[in-house]
Amino acid sequence: MRVVDVKATGLAQSTSTVVQVYTDDGIVGVGHSDSSPHVRYIIEGDLKPLVVGEDPLEVGKLWTKMYRAVAGMGSEA
């Protein structure tokens, strides 16, 4: 199973973003971010290319990969 697409949708009148991760097996994972409305562009522009083609079950590996990619974008962790 591999990630084939990632979509981030900002909710109207809110800072919330819904994230959908699509796999080649037809499974769709859904997540949520409550942060800047600009997070949608980071997810689709910076993070999506990092996870497309990857195994979505390798959560730790993907989290580390994405964290390292955005660590300099204002993260305080």
C-alpha cells in the first residue's frame, strides 16, 4: 500500500484544516490541524511530495521526515 495523494481543505470561518491521505488500495485517512489557515499550503506544497509513494503505515518514519522538512518554518519544538 502506498500514498497516492494528499489533500488539505481549510474550513470556512475557522483556522481548522482537514487533511485526507489517499492510498492506492482505496483507503482514505483523515486528520485535522487547528492552526494557521496557511497550513494547507505547507501540507500540499511541502509535505505532500514527501509522503506520496510511501507506505502510510510507517507513521514514525513519515512523521520524522515531515518534521525535519518544516522544522525551520517557525516550529518551536
